[in-house]
Amino acid sequence: MRFFAPLALVVLAGCTAVATGSTEAALRGGAQQAYFPSYPEGLFFAAAATCDEPGQTVVRPSRDEVRCESLPSPQAAAGLILEHNGTVEDLPRYVFAFRGVQSGTGYIVTADTHIRVPQRDGGARLLRLRDARLEAEMREILMIAGGRPVQTK
């Protein structure tokens, strides 16, 4: 996916660690939301189809979620592991995710980006980056797919 170029550049500039994977934490970290009047099958299909670069993997844990996970460069991975107490047994990943939740007669979809750094204790630290350009790109993807912006606080 082309979305990771801005994310990769910002990684080395600095991160804000957020320990949870909640929707609230994602929204504080710049995630975008949109309302779809029906199940956004086309969005989920397109997100999976564009995750086709070397080092990228599509993860589809449920009908309502699709993630594109990318390996960072060896230097970036080493820096993330050292800086955030990670492990070499499971490497950090750049994650671009779409999660849908049924809401009334439609769906609320959250588009989220973060870096997942697996920890030695088996958990993971999620690093969320505020980047206006990336947030605008996520909003545009949701709108092109037929979503209507959801105002968040």
C-alpha cells in the first residue's frame, strides 16, 4: 500500500506510545471514521487488494476487519526494538487497518495506522503518530469508498 511512505518517514522523527488498541486511543492518535449506509465490502476488498508490495501481509481476523502489515527496514526495526523494549523473535510492523462496527442500519468504519512493536512479555506496544497528511489520505480513502465523515471529539 502506498500509505506507508509518510508513516515510514515519521517513524524516525519520533513516536508517541499508546499502550492500548482501543478505538478511543486510535482516534486520539489520528484515526479517521466514516459512516457507511451498508456493509462496506468494496472498501475491505480494496484494502486487501492493494496490500501487495514485498514485505506486506494481509491479515483478515474477521469479516469486519482487514489490516495491511508491513515490515520496516532492518535499521528501522532495530531502532524500534531498542527504543521500545521489543523482541527480535517477532519483528515490529507498520499497520494500516480498517475496522467496521455495525451502527443502527449502517456501519462505522475506523481507518487506523500504527506501528506494533511486540514486547518480550508477549504483549505489544502500539505507537501512533499524528500526521496531518496521512490523516487526510485516510479520510479521502473512506470518502472515495462511499463513507460519510463521522465527527469525533
